[in-house]
Amino acid sequence: MIKEFRLPDLGEGLTESEILSWKVGVGDTVSLNQVIAEVETAKAVVELPSPFAGVIRELHEQPGTIVEVGKPIVSFEVSDDAGTPSPGPGTAASSPAAPAAPAGPAAGQEGEPAKRQPNLVGYGAVVESSARPARRPRNRLPVVESVQVIAPVVESVETRPVETKAPVVASVEAQPVEAQSAGTRPRSTPPVRKFAKDSGVDLALVAATGPQGLITREDVQHFLDGRSAGAAPAREAGAAVALQVRQGERETRTPIKGVRKFTAAAMVQSAFTAPHVTEFLTVDVTPAMDLLAKLKGSREFGGHKLTPLTLAAKAVLIALRRNPALNARWDEANQEIVTFNYVNLGIAAATPRGLTVPNIKDADSLSLLQLADALAELTEAARAGKTTPADLSGGTISITNIGVFGIDAGTPILNPGEAAILALGAVRNMPWEYQGQVALRQVLTLSLSFDHRLVDGEQGSRFLADVGAILGEPGMALTMV
Amino acid sequence: MSTDGTGQDGADTPSAGAPSTDAMADIHGQGRGLVQLITPSGERVSHPEFDPWVQDITDEQLCSLFEDMTVVRRIDVEATALQRQGELALWPPLLGQEAAQVGSGRSLRADDFVFSSYRENGVAYCRGVDLTDIVRVWRGNASSGWDPYSINMATPQIIIGAQTLHATGYAMGIQNDGADSAAVTYFGDGATSEGDVSEAMVFAASFQVPVVFFCTNNHWAISEPVRLQSHIQLADRAAGFGIPSLRVDGNDVLAVMAATRVALDRARRGGGPTFIEAVSYRMGPHTTADDPTRYRDANELEDWAAKDPISRVEALLDRKGLLTAALKQQVKDRADAVAREMRTGCTTMPEPQPLDVFKHVYSTPNSWLDRQQDHYTRYLASFGDPAEAVSEEGAR
């Protein structure tokens, strides 16, 4: 027989979770409690153990999909005597007590919810017969039936709240409520409201198909689909390009969420709040590279990870001491400039899940060796996806090492709340002026963006010149500490 | 006393590295080592003071301790899976704390009485709890899982630390009866910050009642590390109440057993309360709704995985030549059977009925309650089929 597994409430009172990945495929034979999927809830990433021993028949949801609690996500073929003897909360759909749950508009009879509602510790009781007493209508908002007959509910025994304006009509065929009357909040659930808000959708414009005019996630999605489909041709026509409008395979639509969404919000906030200035400085770093080679061969540093980034980080920390304005934050709310007397040095890291900027706490108190180890640790944790939230918060200035991608320079966007970010370019062998002649030297470009509210051109320039001076001649550090 | 660094887990010596003055030494104490009888690598180390308390543990009993710990871990893993499968609403894993629970639970007499937190499912197993009863509450089907008097263990307390008061009160009763049984209360490191625990210890010391305060220091009160809660070792808090304390390697089943026996013996002889700090580690989340990776260093987890309570007994049995294929098979079969029984019991549990709420309110007839029940029965009847009313109430 086929058994469905419905997404359970994996935390306490969660309404939805995202399928991150399937660990099994259709046709796979799985044992009881074998991990079949990885799921991310609002609280945690958890592994889903199989509730049955059997063969995977269907995966109902794709990775990356946000699934409502209670929706089937996978079907198993189970031999009749295997699996759990009786359906529990997770498999209630196969219970004979539950009717074939109608979905969509037809489910609105007598105001009965069409599916089990998530509550604090599960997803509520089994939806049973629709023959519930008419005298206790759950819904207090008006439902307008297509025939527009409005009559009071006769058997009402409850004292109705005074704000109830219209009596409820037992809708035999709940039609999608096309528009809510003015002043009435469109009926929906908090997660759907959030989804709509995040998607920039006014719920008042969305046609509801849920019971008693409830706007479901699908309705919002439908509205969004319709809007993008409707808007696209107009734009295309304006451009007068003779392209097919329907071009399914020619583009991929990826929902904006997770780290990408967070990054986008942070970048927009930063780019349009802090007036950025970017300065560039190209430096002959041959002496620094020589120093690096020397250190690598030394007993103290041997075996430790040393890169141009290590020296650049140290140079930044030294230069910051002379230019504290770049280690500061604009506190708009309090109308204050917060100058940090410590440095939490952020390092932009490309991780499997997107861009993160973990920071090294109190980096200014570390020796070069400790700094090198901290950098190695930080990048390793970021790559392994083990960066903790504490690592990600509280940064005071950042470095982005675009050199590792072979890039020379760019305009880095500030990590929100920070006053400066330094982009480190690739170290290249270039013909360069050296002792009055042209020689092949190792050269890199530094790009520094700073928040012009906090940092004037003078301070930013001095800071960048200091960093350049140290990288151009590490011995210059002696003049700065 | 520790030779393997078990005691050097950072949280124990918060003042390490700080400039130490005589005054500070007074405040922080010197920091006690851990009582340990089995090292993480499975070596049996002798201890003149505590060896006598476990010298009766035969090879056979050591095997059975190994079996119980393995079964308890399996119960825990199975219940966690049941939660992920939607069969349980919530589950508080005990992964990593098997030795603390089995070592102490197996030291108790049938007439002792246990007052535990929600995490002591391993203790409940040792008390002989019905496997289905373990998950009853977590499935949301009952407000308590078992009859406390059937196994002399109160149903788990959800309120942090409140059970310590119940234990002290019960122990006062034992004292009045003149019996030689004891009350044992289990709680975590976080509970020691609660007023209830302080009050319970004040009364226990004042009346010198036969109660054992068994604190499993698993290092995390949800996301709060123990070092933030206490600047001294938890065992040293007991001194402030005038209660003698022991600090044991909570991942060492023999050390836990020895310490529990010492404490029980003192209680039975009229020596009053004892505080045991079993230093262990919560390898899993606080509950299935928690994500410890958000606040906990992965390295810390690795360090503690090396001190696993079961693998060290396994290694000891191996050294002794007791870890036979037959033993392994026997333990595995037992764990499988227990997991199967619990799963079946969980998934076939009857759904509670609306009128069940009246069942366990009073043990004697109560006219007020009878009246309410009568009203509610008639109210339910107004819906027609009472079975349908279940969904109505449940879905609200």
C-alpha cells in the first residue's frame, strides 16, 4: 500500500519548513528511521528520519520549496504488514475518520476548515465530518455568497462582538471573495500575510479561494504569477523586441530567500544609507611578499597559514590605531558617532550558502601569529558552514579579498553599520618603477570604501596610505606603533 | 583525581588565567577534581575512597550496565525520530547523559522515590517504566505518563527545579515515618540558579532529611553556558547550605554509581542530604525544537564525544575480554525490541476523549467538578456525535 508522510511540526508551533535536500530518490528502498531529507525550520536545520520501511514512490516537494506543515512531502510503498500499525498525527490522512479532504473553494462548507490547522504542539485535531453545528460559526467576518442573500443566523447562542457588522451566511458554495469591503482586513493567516508583505502584495487585491474567503499562500502566489506574467509583455513590447513572451527554459526563477535575501537587504540598506566614497591605491608589495616568504620558513610561523591577507589584515589594524575614525559607527537613532576602542575585523567569505562576513573579535589585541590562526580558523568555519551567529555580529570594519578571484579593484559596499571596507586585489607581476628604473615587481591594488558621513577624504586617504605604506615596506610599521 | 583532563573543561575553572589573590582563591576555591573510576579510554583506575562502593559490581553487572545505557540511548534516538516523524510533539534528548542516569538509577532501591526533570527518561527506564508511558505526555495524549506510585517516580517536572522542593518535602515525610528510604531529585545545571532549588536545599539542610540532590551538569541551560551561571563549581554551591557534596565524572557509570551509593547510605543512616554534581554534557539539542549549532562551538561537541559514556564501558569490557559477539548481539536485540515496543505503543495510543480532562483532577468525588462534568457532557451532546466535537475543540 502507499503511505504518505506529511510534514510534521518539527519545532513547537511552526507552520512551515523548507525542504533543503532529499537524501533519497524515487525507487530507493529505505529503512525505518533512515534519514530521507534535510529540512530547515524557522528554528533549526533538522534531518527527517523515514517513518516507514519501504520504497520511495514519489517526492511531492522539490528542494528549496517552503512547505506548509501537514502537506504530504513523500509517498512510500509499504508492504501491508510493515510500517506503523496505526496512523498517528503524521499520517492522519489515511485515517478512515478523515474524509477525503477537499481542497480549494469546495471546502468552504459550513465554514469548516479544509485542513488541520497548525497549533502549538502539532497540527490540531483531525478534520472530521463537515456537519458541525451551524450555531457556532467560527468565522466572524462576513462571507458574501454569490447570490447576495444576507440573512441573520437564527440559532446563534453566542453573544456576538459588537464590531461584527454583517451576519454570516452559510455559504453552500463559497466563491472566491473578489474584493473585501473597504475597512475590512482581508482574511488570511500570519505566515501568508508575511509572505504577501515580503512579496510586496496588497492582500486586498488578492482573490481568496480558502474557506470563507481566507487568502491562502497559493492565492498570493497565483496573484504574483499573474502579475509577473501580465507585466512582462508590457515591458517587452515597450522595448519593441520581437521575442516570445513565454520562454520557460530561457530563464530560471529562483525565489529570493535565505542568505541571498539577507545579503540583498543589507546591501540595499548600506548602499542607500551610507554615502560611499571609494579610493584606490596601487602598491609595490614585493617587500611584503619577501617578508611573507621569510616568515613561512621561520620556526615560529612554519606550518601556520600565511597569506597576503594576513599581512593586509595586520596593516589595517595598525593603520586603524592612527585613524580611529574608520573604526566607527553612525548611530542615527541616538544622533551619535560611536567610535570603537576595539576592532572586530570582518572578513567577507564566499560560503556554500552565500556571502557571509564573520569577524575576528578583538583582532587588534592579537599578535601576527594569532591573527593568522584566527583568519585560517574563520575561513575554515565559513567554508564548512559552521560560522556561528556570534561570529557574524558585532563587526567594526571589514576586508574583502577579491584578489583570490584574480580581480584587481572594485567598489566594495560597506557591511551595514561599519565605516569602512577594504578590498584586496590580486598580487600581480607588473613592470613597475623601482629605484629609478622599470622592473618586474609584485603589485596589488587596494580599494577602500568608507562612509562619508563619518570619514572625511583626509582621514580615509591617510588610512589607505598607511595600509599601503606597510604593505609596500613592512618596516614602516615601526613608525606607526 | 582526574588524569585525563575531564576536569579541564573550561567551565570548571573560570578563574584560571586570571590574576589570583588569596581573597579570590577563597571565593573561587581551588576547584575539585572529578571522581573517576573509568577513564574515557576505558581504563579502570583505582580510587581508595570510592572503589569499595562498587566492588560488588561483577563482570555480569558491568555488562548489564552497558546494556542499559545502550538501550536508554536507543530509546532516546527512537523518540527523537518519532518527533521528526510527527508522532511526538516534542522530545528532550538525553544523548550523552546515559551514565549519569543509569549509574544513579541503578543504585536506587524500589522504595526510594525519584523526583526528576523532563530529561531523566533513562532513570525512568531503570525504575521499570512502561515504554509507552514514557512518550504519552510528549505525544500530547495525557497530562502525565504514569502512576507515580507504581514505580516510585513522580511524573517529570517541567518547571525548572520545582521537583527539588517535592523531594525535600517527601524526604521530610520519610523522616516522620522513621523509614530508611530516600528521596532523590534530578535537575540540571540551570536549575541551580532557581530559587526553588535554593529553598529545597535550605529545608533539606535544616531538617537533615534523607534527600539526594543529583545535579547533572550538562553544561548548557538551553543556550546559557554553565560558566555564566556559576563562577564556582556547582558542587561548591552546596557548601553554602551546609550540605556535603560530591563531584563526579558524570560520563563514568561506576563513579556515578559510587557517588550515588555514598549519598544514599548517608541518607539512610540519618546523615541528611547530599549534593552530587555529575559532570556530563548534553550532546543533543535542549529539545527537538532547539538548534544548538546557533550557540555552541562544534569543537566543544567533539571534545565531549571523546568522553562518551557508553564507548568507555565498551572499551573496558573489551579490555576485560567480555565484549563478545554474543553480548553485542544481545544488547542490540534488546535495544531493537525496546525501540519497537515504544514505537508501536506510541503510534497505536488511543486519542484522548474530551471528558478525560475530568479524570485526574480529584482523587475523591467532588461536587463542583461533577457539576462541571455534567454541564460539559450536555454541551458535548448538543453537537450530536461526541466524536465530532473532539475535532471542534481540538482545532481551536
